[in-house]
Amino acid sequence: MKTETLKPEDLHWMCEKCHEKLAVGKVTVEYLGNQFVTDLPTCPKCGQVYISEDLATGKMAEVEQLLEDK
Ligand SMILES: [Zn+2]
């Protein structure tokens, strides 16, 4: 077993269910009652969206910023 630091560009995620390689595409996400479109890795087979904690935090911060600017 080897230990490595994962970088986002090194992530080659697979769907846990289908073992399909995830494709990054436009996904509609709902947050705080607002819908927005963003690029996220999804399974081309079952449509499951995978989002890392860092990415989620970043995206949500982005959205909160947008909402506050209203
Ligand atoms: Zn899948």
C-alpha cells in the first residue's frame, strides 16, 4: 500500500455502483432553495453526482456570495 496526496487533477473517480469512470458535466444543484448549474463529476450510467468536500465547500461559498449580493 502506498500513501499519496490526492490532487484534484489526479482524481479519476469511478462510480461505486457501476464502476464507470465519471464524466465532468453540467449538473443542476439546489442549495438554500436556489438552483444553479455547475460542473461536477457524474456517472454517465446512473447519473450519480460525486462531489468532494473541498469542492462542495468552495461551490457553496460561491453560491452564498451570489445570494448575499442580491
Ligand atoms: Zn453509476
